[in-house]
Amino acid sequence: MARTKETSRKSIGGKEPCKQIAIKGAWKLDPTTGGVKMQHRFSLKIIALREIRR
């Protein structure tokens, strides 16, 4: 049997807002991060391509 396309559905009400306040507060107090920003690292592919271009 042939596959049919999915028909669009009318949304009723919309999405419930996320409770971000509690999440952000817990993230700031998280002791595992220690407030140290991790260094940005390029992927190995990008580094290899950069060396080839030289």
C-alpha cells in the first residue's frame, strides 16, 4: 500500500512554558563546574584541513 503524507494538525493552546528559573538557579550553584570555563577545542578534522591548506 502506498504511503500517505502526514496532514497538518491545528495546535490548541500551545506549549507550556519551561520552568527555567529553578534550572538556572541550580546550574549556578553546581559545584562540579567550579566556575572554570572550558577551553574551546577545534575538532581534529578542522585542524587537519587547516594544515593541508598551508
